[in-house]
Amino acid sequence: MELEWLRPGALIGSIVFALLGVGMFWLSFVIIDKLTPYDLWQEIVEKQNLALGVVVAAMALGICLIVAAAIHG
């Protein structure tokens, strides 16, 4: 019984795809932050806007699902 995920090719591929997914998520989040008419960080952290925090969290999960589906194929 051989562990497939311990092979160097599989391990490097997993790391590359993980970094690619995180980079795509970060880029899409920055684009959405720039498209909104207000500063998301200030609104969520400083003004304690819980409703906006929930919407941004849902958006982040949606982006993550799309990126994961695109990478998985």
C-alpha cells in the first residue's frame, strides 16, 4: 500500500494549487473591495457592521467554492 499524497509530484502539485487558489481568492476579494462604495475593513471592524460582515463572509465562501471547483475541474 503506497501513500499517493506522499509522492513529491503530488505534494508539489497540491502546494501549487493551494497557493494558486489562495491567490485567486485574494485577487477577487480585492477587486470586490474596490468596487464597493465604502471601505469594507472600516465598516466591519471599526463600525461593527455585523450585517455587512455576514454578507462579506457569504461572498468569501462563494468565491472559495468557485475557485475550488475551477481548480478541481
